[in-house]
Amino acid sequence: MTAPSPLPSLLEARGVDSDRAVEVLQTALAGADDGELFVERAESEALVFDDGRLKSASYNTTEGFGLRVVAGETAGYAHSSEISEAALRRAADAASLARRGYSGVAAEAPRQTNVRLYGDEDPVGGMAFSAKTDLLQEIDAFARARDPRVVQVSATIMGERREIDILRGDGRVLRDVRPLARLNVSVTVERDGKRESGSSGAGGRASFEAWIRPDSWQGQVDEALRMALVNLDAVACPAGEMEVVLGPGWNGVLLHEAVGHGLEGDFNRKGISAFSGRIGQQVAARGVTVFDDGAIAGRRGSLTIDDEGTPTERTILIEDGILVGYMHDRMSARLMGLAPTGNGRRESYAHMPMPRMTNTGMLGGSTPRAEMIAGTKRGLYCANLGGGQVDITNGKFVFQCTEAYLIEDGRITAPVKGATLIGDGPTALTRITHIGDDFSFDPGIGVCGKAGQGVPVGVGQPSLKLSALTVGGTAV
């Protein structure tokens, strides 16, 4: 946010004169195309209550800066956990080697914004440690009392608060304070010596109030327990190509992995994505509209400004089946002659920014999920997806189903275990035959990895029906 903040500058808090820092940065950026000084202070806390006791409690605080100099397609980056003028000068000398023998024109500075997508809440210090442990103990007791088959409960509460300053070459300082909270519950049940588990979680960019209300965390316990009990009755999943119906919300993780990464600007600039050079072409079935939106208030993947200082926005990537855009940081946008979309993200001050998703999803349609199932002769209903693997160059994916059911003669029948979805993103997009009227986002649990960096993200979609997808399971 560029609005004034009552908090002192992170540089000044460590005795670094802001004017001197600007001079150091300007010298490093002379003749470069772009760059910035990114300063960060972060606090995080995680408590894990497992097997009837507080198993672990961790608190971590980090601070430091990263200085970047961009010259053409080359970027020099130096970072340090020491915030001092001497460290800034050493970093500037190292990063500026990227422009040796190069002379460019400074890119236009990010536009300004006064919009705030979250407050200055402090999930780490805003709730007493004893209150957090009491809550976790209450969750454990509630879950065990819910069903006599419960043999194990794990509850986790995690909070984070990041303060960032982005110093630009023109002397402007962009500031943001980013809260992040998450609560997770896992339940294991046992019957006749067989054990199965289920889990549920929720979170977002706020303090813990929204997720520590009894109706909220009790709902998570009930959902985790329901999934575990469903898995107790699951039978082996048959393998083969069949129709697939995907439930809404978190299942958007398949879209995120198999399609979203392929629409990030750096992969397309380098020509290594399955979607490279296909702007204006039909890449999905009619009716499919895919977006990335980092400007939704309070959501886990949202940012008031990205990690280069660009305000986030809604970017339409695929519209009615036609590829219309990519997600860009400042570097990929400049090299492709386009505008940044607010997707420049980094894990911390120790990492360079790159094009990353924020909250990615597919817009809803008009078909009720019940109608999709009723029209399926033989297929699979995947209510929840788990982990998966994706090859970004061709979009090929393998995803595990954590909750799935057979569809037989238009009815959901037996729950199945061991089901996997196998295919590739570009082909899967063309096989979407029905788009549900029940769009929803995930509850706030997503973490995305790319090039060794992890960042919080959101995913969302309506229910979807695909005419054919390979389902991995047991050969019949």
C-alpha cells in the first residue's frame, strides 16, 4: 500500500538514512532497465497439537534486504540479513555487475494505489500463546468426543506478519504489511484394525478471529472426520479412461498446476510453455474463462502490491476458450512489450521476484452438479484432490484424489481409494463439457512452489465435467 503508515521505515529502524540508501540504489541502477531495493521483516509462529499434547511450538523472526539490478535479460541480485549502509553498498557493487557494458532505459515506475486489501493485523502477537494452546486442546477434545472411532487428532495453528518496504530508483518507497493466518485439523479413525485419515483447513490475510469461532473450527473437525469415515468404506478404484466430474473449490489446484503455471510470463517469453505463442487461439472449450486475481480482499493469495510494487489486479488469461493473456512481473512484461499484471512475487528478501499466480480460478457456468452426475453412465466423481506432479513444458499431470466416488448409471455409488487423474492441461481444457453454477474458492490453504520458492496462493473453480480423462487405479 502506498498510503502513509504509522510504522517507521525498516531502513530507519536499523539506523540507515533513507536518502543515503536512495543514493546507493541510484548509483547501482545507472544505465540499467529496472531494479529495486526490497526490505523485509517477518515474524511467524506455528503450534502443533498432536497425540493429545502440544508436540511443537516454533517462533521465527527474519529481516534483511535484497537489491536487484536488471539489464536486458540479465538480473544481478544480492541480499543480506544485515541491514546497514555498508551492507547496502556491498550488495549494490555485486548486483550492478549485471549491467557491466550495458546501457538501457529505466522502465516506467509502478503505478500507485491507495487500495488496501487487508489490515495491519498481527496473527502472531494478536492472540495470547495460552489462548492458542487452549484452542488446540479444545479442538482435540471435541474431535475425540465426536466419534468413538477417532484414534488420532492433529491440530495446527500458524500465523505470520510481514512488513516490506520497496525502494525505487526515483526515491519512492512503497510499503505493505501482510498478515496471514491458517488453522488445520487432521483426524484419524480406526475400525476393525483399518485406519484412515481426513483433513480440513482454512485461513487468509487477517488475524485469527474468523477461524477460531466455535462454528468455524468445529466445522473443520466435522469435515475432517467425514472424510476419514468415507475413506474407511472406500474400495479400490478401477482404472481406465472415463468421464470425470470435479467438485468445486480446492479442486482448482489442478487448473493451477496443469494450466496456470503454463500461463506465467517467463515460461512463455522463453517459449517453453505448452501455451507459448498461442495468444488469440482457442485453447479450451467454449465457455471456459480462466483468471488470476490478486486484488480480492483478505484472500490468502491476495497482495495490495506485488513484490516489485505493482498493484495487483484481475487478469483474464483465457476468455470463452480463447487464450488472451499471460501473468507478468515487470521483467517479463518489459521484454514482451506488455504491461505488468502485478504478478511479481518472491518468497522472501533472499529471493528474486518472478511471475507467480495469486488467486487463480475458472469462472462459473450454469449447469448444476447434480445434472452432470445424472448424465454420466460410468465415471468418477472427484470431490477433493491431493498432491500432484506436473511437467510445465507439456502440461502433463498426475493428481491423487483424496475423496472420490464411482458414478454408475447417473448415481454416486461407492467411495474409492487409490484414484489418480492422469492427463495434460491443454487437452483437459478442451474436454470440458459442462461448467457448474457453484463456483467457490478454496478455504485458504494453498502454497505454490516454483524454482525453489514457496508463496501462499488461492485456487477456485465451479464443478466441471470432462468427457474423458485417464483414471489410475486397479486394473479390472
